[in-house]
Amino acid sequence: MIGQIIRLKIQEGKEDAFESLVAQLAKDVAANEPGSIYDIRRIKGEPLTYFYFISFPDHAAYNRYMTADYHQQMSPKAVAMLDGEPVFEDLETFC
């Protein structure tokens, strides 16, 4: 399994647009990527800060996600809404 967590902050006033984008991406992943997990949450008490948990069954699934049209179309729009650089952390499976 390939896993990653991402913490990011968006610009004030962009919440609705950002949440709409990532909600659609979550639907696209669920419909097109069996076995993949795409979960995003707001950080409690920090309404502009979000935490992603993404997991893929293997490297091929991760590569399909990264090159999927829906991901390629959403990413630049979401990046334009960021306030600072996101923090990416790769996860290791241990059990």
C-alpha cells in the first residue's frame, strides 16, 4: 500500500470553492479507483486548515491517480487557493 498525509491551509474566503473541488475529486476517486482511499477533513478549530489521508493499493494505482484527468484538472485550481506550501508526509505500512 502507498499512503500519504497532506496538511494544507487555504486562503480565507476560498473555503466553499476548495471544498467543492475536493468533494468532486473524492467522488471521482471513489468511482474510478477501487481500493484507493481519499479522505479529507478540516482541522477542528482551524477552519482554513485541511488534512488529507490518501492510500493506494500499489504504485500502479498511485500513478493512475496522479495522471487521471480529474486529478490533473483539479490540482492547479486547488493550488491557486493555498495559503503557503502544503506539508506532505509519506506513510509506511507496518502491519
